[in-house]
Amino acid sequence: MKQLSTTAILLAMTGISWGATSSPYFKTEAWAEELVEDVLSARIITCNDWMRPPVISLGSDETLEFSFDIISHDAGICHYHIDHCNADWEKSDLLYSEYMEGFDDEDMEMGEISQNTTFEYTHFSLTFPNEKNSPKLSGNYLLTVTHENIPYAVFRFCVVEPGTEIRPSVTDVTDIDTREAHQQVLASVGTEGLSCIDAMKELKLTVMQNMRFDNAARALSPDFIEGATVSWQHCEPLVFDAGNGFRRFEITDIYANTQNVDKISYYDPYYHATLKPDEIRKSYHYDSDHAGRYIVRSTRNGVTDYDTESDYVFVHFELYTELIEGGSPYIFYRHDGAGLSMKQKMAFRGTRPHCYEVTLPLKMGSYDYQYLWLPDGKNRGETGKIEGNWHSTPNEYLLLLYQHRPGDRYDRLVGYSTTTFK
């Protein structure tokens, strides 16, 4: 197997950029050659529920299924390694034997090759915990898939100690404005079962909006304590841009134009789907979306296994607007039930009609997506410039509560909760 390009190193729940081209169809065969042995469709599914975040309870029978595709029928054997991390996702100083039951650098089972698809790929999956590995400690974890010491995919997941309740809420009346463009997350926690010596120093809260890591509020100390209750009431990092409803498209049949698809064409040897052109939004848009998630599926006759019989399609996105200085738009969609968030940088096409464009190889299914604007030199995306910010947007929030007591050598994850602004 050849050494992978940097585009092959996916960080599940963070992002990846495939780049763009001004020739939307006829360079894709060369792109496909570059994708050989690259990783696509990296996902985490929690307890067979694609809507759940990648969090399982310590000592329970809950499971995570990690999966991904390598664009090759000769993918060989992959290995995986698991690291324990602190609340800010930096690797902890613990030995493997301290946080994991089992052996390090285990082999994954042989993958399954695709059937009756134009893209030849191998589908890999791994269930965790398993007979080889199970966690001893709570906290943040990284699972890294490698071949010949080359990283293929890095998945983030969490193991929580059950028992501590986080009481979250979301309001559109924030410390920045009143019912305009932002949402503020509030939270409180009872400390009775945590044996806290100094709760204000020991407890940290991380909050993610729609599983985005680029704008996550990380490891925040409480700002108020009353008796046995600590709370986060007026934390500026917990004020989020409200954004807008996710856009949607569906490609489940290569012979029919489905939701938001303008046309599907076959340019030997691959299929191409051109989406209907998008524009900058000037108003709030509501649809029954899944907060950025996607699900693999196909309605092709005879398909019984979506994982190995769903084809890949080159999907062409176009955002019609004049050139905007000072940054670039990205396609963003998350694989939350699948464990992956993606930001895809777009290129400006100077010929009329002026637009930003990008082409992505995506597995057949139903997708939510939106446009994030990334200012030059920044790593935090913004929704306002393209999608707009509307206080009534039903965003999802994941709250993670960590405790680090005096003498502890790692950050325990002692509680988690999810909430949606309604």
C-alpha cells in the first residue's frame, strides 16, 4: 500500500478538506486515482442508533461501531490503537494498561469489498468494547486506525461514569443580544455524589453545537455556586452563533433526481450528481433536518447491504455569489451518528455566473449540509456571512462534564447531556 496523502488522515468529529477544481467533470477520473487507499465515510454509530453522540457508559453493555471505506479492493490489514486524553483532547500520561483492558495495536478484521459499484472500495468496521479491548477509566479517547504505521483515520469518542445529572437549557435571550442572532447555553450540576473538595476548580464543562469542534466551548469552570449546586450562567464562550436550518439533499437512486438534485450523469467510469445551485440566505429557513447528520442508504433494486452495495458519486456543489474577500466558504456536514464532521473548502469560479464550487466523492444516502465561512488565518467557522444567524434555529448541543480532583492523574468524564433549542 502506498503512503497516504494528508487528505487521507481524517479526524472523525473534526473535519477534512478535499479541495476544489474549476473543471467539474473531466478531472474526476484523476481525482479517483488520487483517492485510492484514501479513507471515506468514517462513521461512529452508538448502540445501533445513528442519532446518538459517540458516548458510552463505563462498565455497561453499550457499544460503538467504528467504520470507514478505503477506495481500493486491495486494502490489506489495518490496525488500531486507543489513546486516553484529557478534557482538551490532549493525550494523557497514563500507561495503556492503566486505562484499557487488553492489548495495544490490535488487528482489525478483514474488510468487505464493495459489490456492483463503479467505485471499488473496501468497507471496514470495528465494534468497541470487544473481547480484545475494553475501557477501565472514563474520559476522552482517540482510536487511531493505521497501516504500516501510517494513520488512516482518527476517531474521537467518550466514556462516561454514569450517575451525575447535568441540567441544561438553551435560550435565545443572551448576554450579547435579545432574540436576534445568538443562543446561550446554561447548565447546572448537583455535586452531592462527586466528592468535590473545591467544585469551582475541579469541574470543567465542554459544550459542542451540532458536534462542531471548531467552535466548541472547552473546559469551562463554573461561574456560580450555591450550596451543593454549581452552574454556568453567564459564560461568554457559551454564547453561540445561532446559524440557520441545514440544507439537504438525497442521492439514493442514480437513475432518478431526488431531493435538491438537479441532474445525475454518467461520465465513464463514474456517476456525477449536480445539486441545485445555492445562494446566500437572507431569511430563516426551517426543514425537518437532522442537525447536519447523514445516513448511507440506497433504493437501487436488489441492494441488501448499504455498507458494501451503495456506490460513491461525485457530488457538485455551487454557491452563487460574487467573490467575498477575507476568507473562504466550506461545506460542512457532520457524521455524528457516524462520528465525523467535515469542512470542505470551496474555490471561486471567476467566469459567469460567478460562484464558489467544490466536488466531493460521497456515498449514496441522505445528507444535511451548510456553508461555513472561515476567515483567513482563523480556525473557527462562521455561519453569519452565508447562512445568516436566526435565533429560532433548532441547534443541538452536547454537554460534557469533567472532574479532576487533587491527586488525580487524568480528567474523569462524570456526566453528559444533550439538548436542543426549541
